[in-house]
Amino acid sequence: MDHYGVLGNPVAHSRSPAIHARFAELTGQSMDYGRLLVPLDGFALTLRHWMAGGASGCNVTVPFKFEAFQLSSTATDRAQLAQAANTLRFSSAGIEADNTDGVGLVNDIQNNAGVRLAGCDLLLLGAGGAAAGVLGPLLAAGPRRVVLANRTHARAAELVARHARHPSLRILLQKTELLAQELQGLEGDFDVIVNATASSLSSSAITLAPGLIKPGALAYDMMYGPAARGFMDWAGALGAAPRDGLGMLVEQAAESFLFWRGVRPPSAQVLQEMRGAGA
């Protein structure tokens, strides 16, 4: 039996073990999947021990996605673009990194929530590892305008510049307005707002002007469960359609499963089951 797991801090809340167990059941794969709390200063050592124990791969969650990429031997194009990894595959050649966050987010928004990203005005909050992983796939979906907003402008500007230089996005950016901006003083109204900040895991809630979001717009928090409640309540009070990141979690897990096992699991079925069970 092959061994996988999710490494992060915090990690006790993660639904990934249940998702991958169901994927394995539905696809007939022989594997198990656990979770491992990693000391904040101990990711590299923990990863070495995980590999030495015979694991075949792992998912990586906050706050280790940048470090996971740096420790990899090779990386897929989407991990290279993000400079961050949430999925690692181990072999005799070393560590291969991927980033499935972005495609997971886009699949959940468009396929599960039924919101078309092409031609929309989109606001992405945050410029850390979560935002880095999703910006490229969001741009590839064809929005009319994307604003990347962060508490400090410099980090947002660096992330925008990296995407503007990337060959696969150069043509897209001729048609898409991609801007970097500080959160303070942010203006405009948006069809889709995606919260990729760590505010859901801390007491430092984001303060945004009510006029940023159109009535009926999608307000998406990449966290799920209680961690997403504050952002979703704010958006719902303004007439938006709030959605947490459970669907993204399932969809990115499906991409990770495909990366590891070569089989695409029925993600829509598993998401429906989890929603039905109140997860």
C-alpha cells in the first residue's frame, strides 16, 4: 500500500484524509493518507523523515508552500509559475513539485458554482503562497480585469510582474488588465472576490469597503468551514453570494490524486457527498 498525507501547521482541521480515502475507494487504488503537524521551523527535516519512512508523496498546506517548492528537484510549469507547491511526488530522482490549487479553484467556481470567469472583473485578496498558486489559472480563465490586492504593495507587484513575464500568459495579458494594489484605499466593484489571505486563520480580519462587491457577485473564501465564516458573513450581508473553499479543496485534491496515481477521481460526486454530510 502506498502512503500519502498532508503536511502543514495548522493541519488538524484538514478534510484531505477523508477526501483521498473516498477517492481511493471509488477508483480502486491501494493507498492510505494521513495528516502531520509540522513545526514552523522544521519543514525540511519533517519532509526528509516522511520520505525516509517510505511515503510516495504528500500535500503541503500553510505556511510551507514556498519552502516545498524550494526543496523540490523538478517542478511542473504551474508550480514554476507560482514558485510554490502544494503537491509533492517522491521517486528515486528526488522530489517533483506541482501546484493544483489554481485549477482546483477555477474548476470549483466554474463547474460546481456555475460562475463564468471569462469577461468578469475579479479581485484577488492576498499575495502569499495561496494567491501565487491560483493567479495563473485565474488569468487563463479569461477575466476582463484582475486586481491583486495585498496589505503591502511590493509583494503584490512582484507577483504581478512574474506573471506578466511568463510566456504562457503573455498573450492573455494583452487582453486582461492585471493590476497590483494595496488593500487600503481599494476601489471599484467586482463580479468575483477571492479571499486568499491568511486572515481566516487569525484574528486580523480584513476590512473592505462595501462598494467593492456587486449585488449577487461571488465572494469566495479559499478557507472552508468555520474559518471562512467571517468573510462569508460580510459578503452575504452585502447581497453577495458567499462560498467557502470546500469545493476547491476537493478539486485540488482530485488534481493531486491524478498527479500521483494517474487516475482522475469523481470529484463532483465526492463534493456532493461532503456537502450533504454537512462537512
